[in-house]
Amino acid sequence: METKTTKTTISNTLWRACDTFRGKIDSSVYKDYVLVMLFVKYLSDTYKEHLDKYNEKYEGNEERIKRALERDRFVLDEKSTFEYVYNKRNESNVGEIINKALERIEEENKAKLRGVFRNIDFNSEAILGQTKDRNSMLKHLLEDFKDLDLKPSSIGKSDVIGDAYEYMIGKFASDAGKKGGEFFTPSEVSELLSRLVKPKENDRIYDGTCGSGSLLLKTANKVPSGKVAIYGQERNGQTQSLCRMNMFLHGFDDAKIEWGDTLSNPLFLDNGKLMKFQVIVLNPPFSLDKWAMGFAGAGDDKNFKMEASLDPHRRFEWGVPPKSKGDYAFIQHFLHSLAEGGRMGIVLPHGVLFRGAAEGRIRKQILDMNLLDAVIGLPANLFFGTGIPACVLLFKKNRTKKDVLFIDASGEGHYEKGTNQNILRESDIKEIMDAYEKYEDIEKYAHVAKPEEIKENDFNLNIPRYVDTFEEEEPVDMDAVKENITNIKKELVEVENKMEKYLGELGL
């Protein structure tokens, strides 16, 4: 019986490959090389199995085999397979050989994979070192993957490759500390957001700070049929490449993942205007400094001042956020990208709930327009690289109700304490979802605030203003305290008497 390749098998191979780089290159860099090689091995093994199947079916008729291969999800030629580069592992220009193989994969699959390897260079002296060291690492990397069997018949129908890929991205994010949070949202937070926005069949799902795509995938997978359109944009080129590969490995070949700054250069347009989406989910960089520098143009200097008129899409007419905090820049962009009846879930630092000046004015405008549906406080230390507590803001276009629901899920008992990070358990997620569905007051946990109440608080949304989690201490029994003090004094006298007796016996 043929042995099946499991997620554990794949993960073990990936960790072995990591050992090739550890101590030589930072994990935030070498993750790209390891995960690209996994992707190439998957493509190659799938191609080889299909080639063997068509060879048998068409009895070696090259023309018919070629036509059959062209109908597959992707095509390869023999010089772009893993086997080809593996057999060249001892060549002095092995890095260049791998690069050319990647270029051929892109060229053969322009519609789906054009530019997917654009930001990865296996021949980079700056990253991988001088020729001898670089060649040694690449040889070992190829050998690490040699025996990993990723043929469809060995994997079955389960999503083990995609799951292993996601798992490893999460591990890399954990290792990368603060940088890790830039490309990965913890899976339980993604799970919560994806449930809150309730995606439906034929929805357009959008994340304009998509990282490696975990949040997009979680949300898309909430639709059993998979009939959704996925859109993502990511500023970091390497991370955008990871995201595209992640989408492909999970079967979302048509996902549109673009590379660029969503604020200064939004790439999803419809007749020159911002495209509209039914579902938006995102975990943008917290309080991004210099968020508007992409609007400065050639005259970029320290004196640049962002103005609403500089944005052709008129996203900042409600107010221009401070240059050192981009939170409301993201909020405004995505609210302008939300379709009628659309739902949006965004993870942000608590400061967005109460900071004043320009942010306070923007917040008032959003509330006046009745776009905010719920505010959910999350426990501290959930995210990679930051211990600060975050919140989820839920927005809806065309709300029927005027109230805003506040949920405080930050206290003890609403999460599991971890060694390095706290964790939202399934029971914690369910508790939040139940409260959101009920949309009613729950003592010390949830409160439905009327517009008048929010106005009385000067549009300050700080959760403790609305949800009282104060636990009264039990009253102190003073009689019992007095009795306890009396007993302690008696015991002390007895001990002192015994000590004097012992000292007397010793002649001291």
C-alpha cells in the first residue's frame, strides 16, 4: 500500500530545509527560499504524475499528450522541473539555473503565475553570500526536498500542502517577532473576523493589506462552494509573492493579488473609480507612520503635508489623519471601497476608539453616517511582535439599526494564556459570536449603546465607557480581622516566652 504524504511529513521537510539556512540568514528572509522550493516541488510532482498518466493513456503520442497537458491547471517544460534543477545541484551556477527555471514557469503560465517569483533571487550574493557559500546552501536545499513526494496520488484530496504552507508561515511569523505581524494574522483572529463578516456565494472579498493571505483564505473558505472572488493588495513584494503561491496551493487560482501601496496607489479600480466589495477583512499595520509619503511625488521632503485634495479618489474628505498614525487612512479607504450592503471587519489598536483632533472628527463623521456596527475589545498579546491589546471594528453599509454594540472580550476567562502569546479558544470565539448575534446587553461583557449615549461621551468609543467589567471586592469582616490580630499577638507572646526559656537554658 502506497504511503500517503501528510502535513507532518511536509512540515518536517520544511524544518529540515530551514536548518540549511539557520545561523547564516535571518528567518524572515530564508522563509521565501524554503516556501518557493515547496511550491516548485508541488508543481513538478503534479506535472510528472500527469505526464505519466497521459503517456499511458495516449500510448506515447506526443501531440495528444501536449494537448492534454495544456488543459491542466498549469504547464511545465522539462527544464523548469524540480528534477532538472536537482540534477544541476553541483553546478557552479546553480543559483542562476534555479532562477531561469522559475522564469520558465512564469512564462509558461502567464495568466496565473506571471511575476510570482519576481521578488526572489536564488543567485543573490547580497542575501545568500559569495559563490561557494551560496552554492553549498542551494545544493543542500535541493537535497532537503528530493525525497518529499507531493504527487496528487500521494496527497489525496486533502489540502495538506496548503495547510503545511500556512502552518510554516505562522511559525516563521512567530520567529520573526515584530516583522512577523506584517505578513501573518494569527489563525484564531482570522477565524473570528471571517465569521463576523459572513461571506456569501458570489461575494467579492478584499484585503488591501493582505500579507501572506491567511485572512483572505479563512474568509473565502467560509463559503462551502468556494464561489467567491478574492482580491488582495500587499506593499511588500516578497510577501505578495508568498500570498500568490498560498492562493494557488489552496486552489484559488484566479485570486487577484497585486503588489503596491493600497493608500497611495490602490490597484483595484472600476472605470477609474475604487472597486466596490461586499466583504472586506484586514489587519493593517498599527498606527503606520508616514502613511501619506506616497502622495508626496517627486517633491518628497520633510515639509510635505498631506491634504485631502491630493487624493484623486476623495477618500480623505472626512478628515486627513495625522501623518504619524495611518489607522484612519486605512479605515477611510476601505469604507470607500465597501459596496452597498457590504460588511467590513478590521483589526486596529485601541487608540482609534478615543484619540482626538483629526481622528476624533473622522470618527464622528463615521458615526453620523451610521456605518459602525460593533466594537469588540480583544485580549492583549494576541499578535506577533506587539503585546498591545487590539480591537475589531465592524462596519456595515445601509444599516437598519442606529445603535452600536460594544463587546469586552479582553478580560481573564475570555482567552487562554500562552507562553509567548495569548490564544483565543474556540469557546472564546463562540462567546463573541453569540453576543454579536444577540446584539443585546450582557452583564460585564456587552452593551448596546444608543446614538445619544455615544454623543454624550463626545463620540469617544473607549470600551470601558460602555461595558462595566468592574468586580466589587467582598466586604471585609472587621470583627474577624480583629480576632485574627488578637490571636497572632497571643501566638507571638508564646513564641517570645519559649525563646527566653531556651536562651536561659543556654546561659545566654
